[in-house]
Amino acid sequence: TVKIWDAVLLTELANINGGSPVISVAFNSDGTKVFSAYSNAGRGSSNDAPGTVKIWDAVLLTELANINGGSPVISVAFNSDGTKVFSAYSNAGRGSSNDAPGTVKIWDA
């Protein structure tokens, strides 16, 4: 679950249930999109594969994209203008990818 909070009032503004354990979350520069990375690795209520990353509309709370990176995700980030998303993977012999540990992938947002 990804929760969005008002940093001043400390109140919950939104709750996004992605279905798997969340590893990393990032907002784009204008706050309209949320990028979340899930470990899953056989846990949670989702059928998402390890390495799943999702892009959400931060206003409507709807899923815009679901990307399977193939390896366990350890971190995600947007670039400064919000047009690219970076995801870092540990792999370490797990997942469905042959990527080397420490792989970083760049996606169009």
C-alpha cells in the first residue's frame, strides 16, 4: 500500500493499494504521478512478478502503467522533468531476468 500524506497537517490524503509489498516510491516533479516499486517475491495478494513497477495518477489514484522489470526492484526515481523513470534492480540470481546485479533501467514516463 502507498499512502499519500499532507506533510503539514499530517493527515492521510490517499491510499493506493498495489497488492504487493512496496519497496520504493517517487513523485514526478509536478506531483501528478507516483511511481511505486514492488518486491512481491511470492508475497502479498498480487500476482505481480518480482520487479513490478507501477505508475499512478496522483490525483485520480488510477494505475497508468504496469511494468515488469524482471528482477527484484530496490529503488525508483523520476528525472527532474518527469519524462523518464529510473528503476534499480538487485537480481542476485532471483526473478525472471538475466540482468546483472545493480542493473538500472530507464523507462519513458
